[in-house]
Amino acid sequence: MNNQEVIAKLNWFYSLEVHQVDIYKTQSNLVNDEYLSRALRKFSDIEQTHVENIARLIERLGGTPTVIGEVVGEIFGKISGRIVTITGLENQLKFNIALEKKAMEDYKDLILKAGREDIFETLWNNLLDEDLHTAWMVNKIEELAKNQSLKV
């Protein structure tokens, strides 16, 4: 991939990560569970690191991080965070997992297609973080289901 193609892909990730920052931040402020709130805040902080790292990559390659991604991501993040919180905790986590899985799929795709050592480290680190977020949320859903079955 040439620089412009890589920059275009990175800007897509930039937009997605901005979106995830705002979703997790909004959700963390709306949930009643202290542990979950702290976990979502932590996810938001990690996603913010992804935003900053991707922005640096884009700039290093001669591009500009997509500003529209920031604006749209923030708006959709806040709306998605509120809507998902209303639909219940399990659905909220499933929505988050779907976003994380999309990010993982696209990170893997770019790692394979880009063939560029200069961006591998950041892409791999972000991919692993997304995988860890997903695993945590899958585990949380299982825990909620187990606790629910004990109450019945």
C-alpha cells in the first residue's frame, strides 16, 4: 500500500477510535455498577491512546487526522452511548463487542495488506487491546447470566 492508501485506512481507524472513546465515556457515566463504570472509563482511556497513536502515524506519513471523524465520532458516540445504555447492560456490552470485533477484523486486514513495518507496532498493540476489551466484555456477559440464573 502506498502512503495515501495507508493514510486513508488510518483515518478510518482514527474515526472509529474517536467514536469508541465517546461511547465508553458516555456509558461509564450512565451505568450504576461501579466496577463496570470504572472498566468502561479504562476502555475509554485506552481508546484515547489509540486515537493519539493513530494521529501521530497519520502525521508521520504526511497526512492530517480526519477532523470529520472527530466531530461525527463524538456525536455518534454520545448518542450510541445513551441509546445502548437504555436497552440494558447485556445489550450494551453486545453492542460494544460488535464494535470491538469490527475494529479487530479491520486491524488484522490492514496488518496483512499494508506490509509496512513503520505502522505494525501500533496496529498490533491496538488489535491486542481491542481483543482484551472483547474478552473482558464476553466474560462480563457470562457473569451477568450466571448471576441472573442464581436469582431465578
